[in-house]
Amino acid sequence: MAVSTACKLDLFDHLQEYKTAKQLATEHSWNENALLLLLNSLHHIGFLDKKEDLFKINDLSELLTEKNPESLKYACMLWSAEHLTAWQNLEFSIKTGKSSFEKLYQKPFFDYLNQYPEKLDTYHKAMYEYARDDYKNLPDIIDFSQYQSIMDVGGGYGALLQGIKTKNPRIECILFDLPQVVQNVTISNIKKIGGSFFEKIPIQADAIVLSRVLHDWNDEKAKLILKNCCEALYSKGVLYVIENCSDKIKIDLSLLSLNMLAICESYERTAQQYVELCESTGFQLDNEMPLNELQTILIFKKI
Ligand SMILES: C[S@@+](CC[C@H](N)C(=O)[O-])C[C@H]1O[C@@H](n2cnc3c(N)ncnc32)[C@H](O)[C@@H]1O
């Protein structure tokens, strides 16, 4: 919580050079004594360098600054907010099989997020931080140049499409996500469509990517998303499902799966479970390959 508080205050961004608590407190009208307690705590746990009464970021907290290309600042803020509260009420999920988040906040996760522009932005910046690394090799692994159009359904702030568009400038890239999300996307050379994947998707494409989307939903909702994607594909269209498949990787996904239960009433599936979902909604498995040490690409043909 000390680290995420520092992120919320942009403290690491402000400490690129040595400063005293007094200097920093004066610059931002913060309480100097309280700030000193936080700075000393951050030094104690290895997140700040200290020289006499001066503090500065180190190699670790550099990774929590806004401008660092590998920054995880927003992920840190995300995990220490409502996710933490949902985990504090995990016993409800274990007893009922339902989302403790939904019980606490009286709304499904994405409906809740959409009410608060700042929380929504933090969530999507966190997803972007992960996506930036996770998808960087995707355009080299898959030859997307075979398509005229690709749609990323539930594509967030567009990190995945950005990589595809950079390597294949000729392809029409379409980002489909909730209207509140799409309106914040700053990438300019892609088409942005706002809507819900639980309704008919108002545009078609040669290929659809569904990345880290199905794991947010139970089987019934995941099938509805897949049916709508199937309709949004031209005939002979191709679907790329990118997910953490628990049977394909060495990393144990038990805790992540528990997180999906607490937040979204879902779970991390095996590749076979994704194949069953897709094959019951108009697709046939064509190929599969690893994307990175966590995620697998499952490739389906529309039948
Ligand atoms: C876990 S994020 C994945 C984002 C991105 N694909 C990635 O891999 O980083 C799930 C995405 O689904 C979107 N989403 C949630 N409900 C939606 C809905 N009803 N219609 C369209 N998109 C939705 C969210 O806004 C979010 O961008």
C-alpha cells in the first residue's frame, strides 16, 4: 500500500533527482511530517535511495514512473484498489462460487468501472502496460498480411493492434470495445468502434482477435461473445483466441484463477476448455502455438 500510494501521488515521477521531504511537501502542498514517514518507509523496503535527508528513485522505483517504457505504475495502482477489497472478501466467493467484487460493489466489474472515468483509465493503462510486453512478438509469429481487415474485440487501449498496424500498414485495423473505452484511445491510424460484444457487432472483418477477453466471463457469457464474433467474421474468417491456458504453460495459474473468480465469477481455462467453447459456437480449431511464457494462441476457422 505504501508503494501504490507513492504511485497515486506520482511520487516516483517527482523524485527523479534528490529532494528532501520539505522540498517535495512544499512543491505539492503535502504534510511534511506525514510525507517523511512515507519516504522513510519506501527507503526501508528498497524503493528509494537516501543520502542524509535527501530521497531519490532507484532501479526498482524507476519501473513505477510514468515515462519508463517498462513501467508497471498503473498495474500497481490497479491491484491495490478494489481487487484488494474483493480478495479480502474471498470467503464469500468460496462459499457461493460468485464474485465477491460484485457482492461488495453491487455491479459486475466492467459496469462498475465504466461509472468512474479515472478508475476506467487506470484499469486500461494497466492492461496496456501488460499488453505492450505480452503482444510485442505477435506480429512476427502470425502473418497478418494475408488479411485485408482485422478486428480486436475487447481490444482496450489498442496495444495489440498498434503492433500489427506498424508491421502491416496496409491492413485495416478495427478496435472494438465499450464506448467509454474507445473514446479514450489515442492511436490515430486505426478504426475505433464503440459497442458491446454481448450485442451484434456492427462491422465485419477477415480476422478477429479475442485476447484476454474470454477469461473474464463464465461459459454462458463467453459463448455469447463467441457467437457475436462468429457473425462479425466474413465467411472463411479466422478467430485468434489469446489466453493463459493452464495446461500449456509451466506457470501455475491457481491464484490468477482465484482472482478471476473473486472479480468476474470466471476462471482460467485449459486450452481444451477454450476449444470446446469455440467449437460449440461455429468455429473449428486449426492450429495453436505459444505466444510467450504465459499465453497461448488458439487459431480457429469459421465453419
Ligand atoms: C482483460 S481486458 C483485455 C484488453 C486487451 N484485449 C488486452 O489483452 O490487453 C478485457 C476487455 O474487454 C472489454 N469489455 C468488457 N466488457 C465489454 C463489452 N460488453 N463489450 C466490449 N468490450 C468489453 C474491456 O473494456 C477490456 O478492454
